Amino acid sequence: MLYTDPDLGVGSAPDGETIIDAIEPSRRAGARHAAGDRNAISDWARDLATRISTEQPTQHVSVFVPEPAGDGLRLVAQVWGAGEDNGLVTAGEWVIPLDGSVCGRVYRTGLAALCADVSLDPDYRAFPGSRTRSSLTIPVGPPNGVCGVINLEAPWTAAYSIRDYERMTEHAAAAFDTFPAGLDG
């Protein structure tokens, strides 16, 4: 498992429900946050997941954002890998905790997680029916103000490399630049 500190403050704030004003002010410094139009944010997140999935066609791609209460991350958009969708995980309904999950850890710390074998990470939480064996989880936003997480999962070990990490941080940076809400003042 490799944890990396992203060189660039990549970020964006997708949210199908609402967006992240509930994050404590110290974590919001410099990041984009706003109430934003829910439909525009949901569309933005789906576009991000779809663009990433064209490069990762056999893998599950998901985008998470914080719950307004600040106690979990909500799945906002996802594209299933081949044969993965079992109908048990629905964007907008699936929420994972900030503590005890890889996505939560990446969100809290601002550090990416590249895991060759998810069975070796005590924070990994499988979705129902998952066959995931490796994952790559990228923070969306600078380390002091992460506002979302991109998560890739594959059904085989060692599916991701440093090149994948670099491509995903580029996607996250581009997504930050196109997020449909204004700057937090």
C-alpha cells in the first residue's frame, strides 16, 4: 500500500444532495465550497466519473463528497466496471464513515491511497457483493481543504500504478477548475 501527498492541490466538490458547508473552517481554507445547484453538481460529478471510466473501463469509478453534517461521505456518482453492478449500491443513497474507511481517511488527511491488495488495509470497506482486490483513492482538493474523493476499484491485485495516480490527480485538478459553484469567501 502506498500513501502519497499530492504535489498539487487538486480539488472539486461534487454533491448530488448538498455541498460541504459543514466542514470546519480550518479544513475549508482555500477550497471551493458553496451551496451550489444540486443538479449542476450532480451532473458535474457524473461527468467526472464518466470521463475517468473511459480510461478505466473494467473498473468501478466513484465520486464521494462530505455529508452536510460532516459525519460521512456520500456516493454522488459512479460508473460500474464490467459485471460489477449488483443493484445494491445507489449513488445519492450510499454513505460511508469518515473514520474506518479508505475514502474517509483520504478525505481527512488529504493523502492519496494506492492499495495493491485491499485485504491488507484495515480501513477498506467493501460494497455489498464486491470483488475488489485493489484500489486507488485520490483526494479532491488541497490537503487542508479536501472537498471530495475519487475512488477506483479493480477485481485484481496491483491494478494501479504511479501513472494511474498521476492521471487521476490531473482529473481531480481539472474537475476542481470546472466545479459549478463559486468560491467560498
